[in-house]
Amino acid sequence: MLSVVYTAGLAGIDGYIVTVECNSANTIPGFEIVGLPDASIKESKERIKAAVANSGMLFPSMLLTVNLAPADKKKEGSSYDLAIAVSILSSCGVILPTDLLEKCCFVGELSLSGDIRPVRGVLPMCVAAKTAGKTEIFVPFENAPEAAVVDGVNIYAVKSLRDLIVHLNTDDKIKPEAFDKEKFGEAFLTSSVDFSDVKGQEKAKCALEIAAVGSHNVLLIGPPGSGKSMLAKRLPTIMPELSFDEAIETTKIHSISGILPAGVSLITQRPFRSPHHTMSSVGLSGGGHIPIPGEISLADNGVLFLDELPEFRREALEVLRQPLEDGRVTITRVNGKLTYPCKFMLVCAMNPCKCGYFGSRTRRCTCGPGEIKKYLAKISGPLLDRIDIQVEMPEVRYDELSSRSSGESSAVIRERVRAAREFAKERNDAFGIHSNAQMTSTQIRKCCTLNDGAKKLLKDAFDKMGLSARGYDRIQRVARSVADIDKSEIITEYHMAVAINMRSLDRKYWHS
Ligand SMILES: Nc1ncnc2c1ncn2[C@@H]1O[C@H](COP(=O)(O)OP(=O)(O)OP(=O)(O)O)[C@@H](O)[C@H]1O
Ligand SMILES: [Mg+2]
């Protein structure tokens, strides 16, 4: 007898529906799986046999042929176990209401005992199942919270194969999961850190605020212990909350990477990823035998923080260049290409030299000029070029550190950032871009109207700082964000002066 059931596979961050057909014939017993399965799916035969037997049923003594369609897509992983088991049990008559199966989608790995284990990528799989018209989706118990985000379908959290058979065959039904979309906004911001923890460093704080408004990439340079890492970690607390669509996209990426914490249905806070400097380029950009997203994609809609920037391998840093421009990364594989989104804000921190004290006002640098040059040269020109804001963070003074007055809280700054982004939204929407950092030269000419004072400042800076054409554009982009905070269409000399001040660094260190 032939049975047809449905499950889902993964391609990039999206799922696609997979049809599982099983034919059972009364001849010499056997069990074959076809349809481009990889080794892990072939292994599922043994798991399924044991799981069926340990769920109190006889594994059919027939010739079973299972086909996974579409056959041209490589199927990887263990999430097909459950659907294959259901197709077998249905084809030999153990699962009775076969007409019901048309509306169902089954996802999950089986253990030998018949328990259902969690798998990666349940959220995108459920989205694909819904798109394909499936209304009853069965997922592992642990994955149910993320699956429940998909509305308009019934999501069932299943603990074991036996429970599933009881649900399908009897009136003893599993209750569908519920997700309250209204509660989405309430889940926002429960951070334990705050901008007001950081004393002094007003210029760097201002730089991060401007960066959050325009999604500008930032480089912080300073001696050890000046608060670079501390400040960078607090950046997500001043960025506006994720929209529902952004939250879904980010959750999909974390779901297919298998790092969604247990019980979490949606990622509601902007990610802050801080990979160690020993990270490989594959770890950063994504890939691998069974491809998973890299750190740049896990930071999608959030912050990628590269602490101790010069310590990263050069080739690892170079892979960032294209994704930084495009907001997505393409991974080439033997059988096709995968694309993952990676719209992150890059924040880098570094010491100015090996000993850390070049330019320090309190300690003497022990590096020779050649050593300093060599250290700074680890950051390539093209990468530096993509970082709009570069600020110095000197040591905090004693009076600042011991002061009792705390600076502005993250909530106050976040409100300004939100208002500024709102002000810029209509303009950027018309350009088809998401942030000021993405403005092209033509767009800059259209929307950066400078008053006379600002024009003069920019001309002076151009002459004195020896700016390149690219540097000229970058200062204007940052000035646009500063003006957005002021809700001003015109860029004034004040806005321009702040923007120029955020760029004094590469002249000092890299002479660009
Ligand atoms: N501006 C500051 N306000 C309050 N505490 C600070 C400040 N700067 C540094 N500290 C304290 O010093 C510690 C070290 O700071 P942090 O790790 O941010 O330094 P860093 O600049 O990243 O240094 P390194 O270059 O060595 O990485 C912080 O955990 C904090 O306790
Ligand atoms: Mg640090």
C-alpha cells in the first residue's frame, strides 16, 4: 500500500516542504530510503525500527521503500525521522485516518526508545508548512515555543511516537500550542547593563548614539581598561526594539543554528555577538559540512563586536567586506549556493599598539615607531574604509570614575535614537535603504543640504585632513545622522563639527 505524508527541509534560512512516500509490499522484507538522503538519514532506518518496536508496535515485516521528494534537493539531518516513521505506519495500516494526513506536517528526530528529540530550524520549517497549506503541524516538545509563533495553524508539541499515534488514532487529542502576539512588545528589554554604568567617555557615548541612529560601523581605540569592551556591550540597550518581522528573521537564523534557548519562542532583543579573535573565517561567515550560519548572520539585526581587532586573522577580517556592503552572505556548496542575511552593525575595539599605551596621557608607550605601524597595518584599508565612525577612548580620569553622578540611562538615549530613526524613515524608505550608513553618493547629494557654515567646515576639513572622496562622503553620512537626532533637514555647522570630530582618528594613526 502507498502512503503519503509531509515534512520540511531547510535551504538557507527558509524551509521547503518535503513529501515522504512509503510503499509497502508483501515480499522479502527490506527497508530502503531514496531521494538524495545523506548518511545521517540512512542511519535513521535503525532509529525508526527501534523506536517503533519500543513504542509497543511491530515493525512491519515487508519490503518498505521510502522516497523523499523533491529528489533533486539534498536532505540532511535527523528531522525527517518522525515523518518517515508515520509514513511506514500509515502504509501498513497502523495509522488509520489516512485522509487526515494530507493536512499534516511532521518534524522531529526519534530516539531508540520512541521519544521525540528537538531539531534545528523548526520555525522556518513551520513557515514552509503553513505556506504549503498544512494546518496541523507536529513538532518536538522542546521546539514547540518557536513553532507556535507561526499563526493560523495548529502546532502540536509531541513527546513520543506513542503519543502521536494516540493523537492520530483516538479522540485523546494533544492540545495545540498558543502564542500571544500581543505580548511581543512586553518581552522587550530586560538587560542587566546600562549606559549609565560607564563613567566619563562622553565622546564615545555620543559616537555610539549616532552610530545607533544611522547604523554606522564603529571603531573604538584606546589603552587597556578605558572601557571599550564595557561600552560596546551596552550598545544593544540603546538600539530600538526589534520589529516583529526582524524578530522572526533573527529567530529563524538562531533556530537553524540550533542555539535558540529552551522555551524561547522569539528572540526579542537585538543580538550582540562577540566572537573570539581565534575564530576562523568559516565560523565568522558561515558554512561547514552541514552548513550553518556564521557569527555575522547570528548578529543579524544586531551588533557584531570584534574585540581586540588586530588579533583576528587577516583572512577572517577580509571575508567581512562583502557582507558589510550587501547585508547578506552567500555560501557556495557543491550542490548550489546558500544565502543568509547578515544586516549587522560592526563595532570594533582595539589598543593603538602592542603595549597598548601609544598616545596615552598617563603611561609611556614602549613600542618603536616600526612596531606601531606594523600593529596598525593589520587592519586593512578597505575594512577601515567601511567604518564610518572612529573614536579614541582615553583613560578615564579619577574625578570621572569617582563621581557619584551617573550619566544618561540607556532608556533616555534609546528614546532619542528611536525619534531620530523615525525622522529619517520616510527619506530612507524613498531611497529604498534602511539606514543612513547605506546612502550612496547620489543620495548623499540629494538629502544632505549643508548651510554655509557646514560647507566651510567641510571644505577646511577636506583641505587640512587630506580627505579622500570616500572620506568626504562618510563625514556627510555621519553628519546626516547627527542632524536627524536634532530633527533638522539642514546640516548645520554644529552637526558637521560633530561628524568631523568622529573621524580624527585615521589621520592620527593611519594617515589616510
Ligand atoms: N568608563 C568607565 N566607567 C566605569 N568603569 C570602567 C570604565 N572603564 C573601565 N571600567 C572598569 O574597568 C573594567 C575594564 O574595562 P574594559 O574591559 O571595558 O576595558 P577595555 O578598554 O576593553 O580594555 P582592553 O583594551 O584591555 O580590552 C570594566 O569592567 C570596568 O569595571
Ligand atoms: Mg576590552
